Amino acid sequence: MNNLPARLLALALLAAGARAAESTRPNIIFILTDDQRWDSVGFMGETIGKTPNLDKLASDGVVFDNAFVTSAICTPSRACYMLGQFERRHGVNFNSGTSMAPEAWAKSYPVVLRENGYFTGYIGKNHLPVGDKGYFTGLMEKSFDYWYAGHHHIGFYPKELHEIFDNSSQDTQPEVLAESALAFLDPASNETFLKGAVNFLEHRPDGKPFCLSICMNLPHGFSIERMKMKPTDDALYRTAYREWQETLPLPPFYVARKDIRQPKIPADVLLADLRQNGYDWVDTPADDREYRIKVMQAVTGIDRMVGHLREKLLEKGLADNTVIIFSSDHGLFNGEFGLGGKALCYETTMKVPFVIYDPREKGGRRLKQLVQSIDVAPTILSLAGVPAPETMQGADITPLLRGQDGPWRDAAFGENLWSNIFGNPRCETVRTAEYRYIRYFRNDNRKKRERTPKDQMYIVTDEMAEDYRIHLTSTIKGEKVVYEELFHTATDPYEATNLVHDVQYKRVLDDLRAKCSRMVAAAKGDVKTPPATIPIDYKWERTNYRKTKQD
């Protein structure tokens, strides 16, 4: 009995310590853009498009000059970010016929953070199917304390596609999402706005740390091509960069479609005539300039959103304890070598802008280490003081942020498994500090395209899903390579000169061939263990998709 006061005091001190630790855990904002090339921002070399706020974020934080996604296509890349896994492991793509199983989603960084005391929010575009009914299962919405997002694309004018955005006073995507993010940070300032969000908790409890994921649908071609220069649009989207309409320099190695004499990739490997999604914008110099002007406008709009976020964090006294991470789901071609789009394994498609600003660490640094999209999830959890699930394959970047020396990967692995009737080749890549090696596999999709009715081109068939399942392990089991490329990327950043047949590089080639085989096997793990996925009920999915404004 005499020890009771001491025990109560000890418990009180422990509770106070826990509350203090909770209040000092950093807030985290992760901004993920869509189709944004690594060189589209000032801090990575863009000289015409203006990104002052992102440049300031970069100068305040740490820039990773060699940051790469592991899959250069929207859905698998976003799954890689969320789960910290290679696509080979998580098994979700447009042609996979699969959705992320609930038990896999339970190991994503937002769910793990929420289970460990974080208030979580999701804003923007969801391009990740979760549960047996894909995007419309409701599981994503219920996984966050605050949800203000639309499934599939949300376009440049989100209110035209998704009712959830209707209560925004703005019309254009960067402004709509900025308004939602500011309301998340300061609910009392925008009660009307919050009524439209799916709010599972009305307000963030005082002192509770938060993680806000802002997932853009810009500067993706789906959104860019819908920019209408409406009179109600901000001047940025009507007039900015228009003085470059006739004189904007074309990309290095640009080739218009009519001038292509020798394809970058053999015609039987890349079925270029089957490629889709509106990338004909880069078919002529005039189209290329128009597309890129709109991209610059959109990126400047994103930049302005980042500026507003930082201002609000400062106003609310949150700036000194909020980490901001900025990156993209992949890059894409702007007509270089006559190519448009993504789903390839070149520097242009795999490399992304990547900044981590942690106000508690020394900023103003640029690092050369090879980091990957799968590193983001374990890094976010590490920043929060939460152990990463054993399912995550990425590495914790925080030692690099703190300037600590230690072993780091000497190569980055990437892949494209989105190979279907749209002509994309399956390929795998290894990127070292100096070189990039790419290997390609048989592309037999032309006959499948010919026998596919036009009204079924966007439907994942049982045949597509089975092909995808086989391809998760076929290259590991010895499938024949049909074409290879080797580039000295350090001196050939646009990867124009294939060195595969240059005898001077035979040792490099042999080393990277072997490394690629090892890395793809490690990415998959046990070839007998299937991914944690479930088939999507596409009939239910399509029925509910038609219930949105999109159709």
C-alpha cells in the first residue's frame, strides 16, 4: 500500500512521456503526381516551366538525383508506393485481372500508420483496386479518417467526373485538391467543404500526428488533353507559356511519326502501331509543343498547390514538424525517338523527381544514391517510428537523410508487365550508377488484338489474366530473351546508343545480365507463392463505374 503513490506517479510519468512522444511524432505529407518526368521541375533542370515552390522545397530538403520507379505505369507503380513491393511481388496491373487482397492492403503504409495512432487522409485520384469488387469495394474509403478522392481518373475538371468534388469552390484539379488539403489541415476554415468529404472523424484530435496522401492526376495526358482554357480558369491555364507556341525547343532526338525510318525498338518487340491513350499529341512538332505547354501549366499549378500547403503549415504552427515527400508515379516520352507514353524501361520513363523535406534534418543537399519507389513506404513508417511489415521490400531512406554513411544498393531493378493488346513489350531493367541494361521478351499480342472486338478492348479477358499470371515467373524460369539494350547512361542520358554489340562492353553486359536475373528472382521471391490478390468482379465493377458522371 505504501508503494501506491510511487506506482501512480510512475504511471503518470509514463503516460506523460507517451503523450509527449505522440506530440513530437512528425506529420507526413506525401504528394504523388502522375506522368511527371524527372526533368519537368526547375531543381532537376527545367528552364522554361516555372516551379519556384518546388525548387524552394528542394533547397530546404534533400534531392535524390537518381530516383526510379519500379514499374512505369500508373496502377502497379502506385501499388509499389503503397506496399513497398515490386510488382512482381504484389501482382496488380491493368491486365492482371486482379485486385489487391484485403490482407495485402492491411500492410500498406496508410493502414499501418492509422493502426499506430496516425490520423490519415487521402486526396485526389485512386488508381488502385482493392478488394473483390476493385475500385468500388469501399475498402479504400474506409481505410482513411478523411477521404476526398475519386476512383480511376479525375481529370483536369474533377467536378465533371466525380460528385465528391462538387462542393469545392474551385474547378481545376490543382486548386480543388489544394482546397481539400487546406481544409484537412484547418477544418474550422472550411466547414462547408468538409461536408462533401467522406469524413470518418470530423476533426483531427489535438496533438495527434497525421499522414496526408495527395495523389494527383496531373500532368497525365488524360487530364492535360481536357484543359479547355475556359474563361473561368485561372490565367495560368489560359495564357502561361503561350509565347512558346511556335518556338518551344523540341526534345533531343525528337522524331515526328512520319519521319521514323528505324524504330527505337524492333517492330516485332514494340508493336508501336497498337500503342494507345492519346499519345499522338507528340506526332508532330506543333502537337508536341501544345502538349508540353499544357504540361508546364499543370506542373506550375501543382507547384502553386505546394506553396499554399507550406503557407498553411506555417500559419497553423505545423511547419517545424511536418515532413513533405514529393515524387511521381513515372515519367514518359515526349516524342524522343518517335516514342510517346510510358510502360517502357528507359531513363525517360523510370526516373522521377524526388524530394524529402524534413524540417528536423539538415537540408540543401543532393544525393546520388539509387533510390526507388518501393523505398517510400518503409521510409514513411520509419519517420513515424513504426516498424515496417516484413512484406515490404524497399529500404528505409532515413539514414541517408541524416547523412549517415553505410551500405546501399548498387543497382535499381525495374520492369514492365503491362503487355497486352495495346502492344507494349514485357521488359526488365537494371540501372547502376553508370549503366542501364534492358532485356525484352516475346510480344505475341498482335493476333490477340486482331481477334478482340472493339467494344471489348478495355476488358481484361481470362486469357489476359492467365498470361499475366504466367509472366510473373516465366522469365525467372528461363524464358528466352528476344532483344537487349545496354546504355552508358552516365554519358548518354537519353540512352540513344545501344552498346550491346560493342565488344568493349562485353564484361559490363555479362555482369548486368547476371545481375538482372538475380534481381528479378529476388523481386518475386518464392515462385510457388502467388501474390496476395483476388480476381476482380468486372461485371460488378463496370456496372458501378457507369453510375459515376464519367459515362
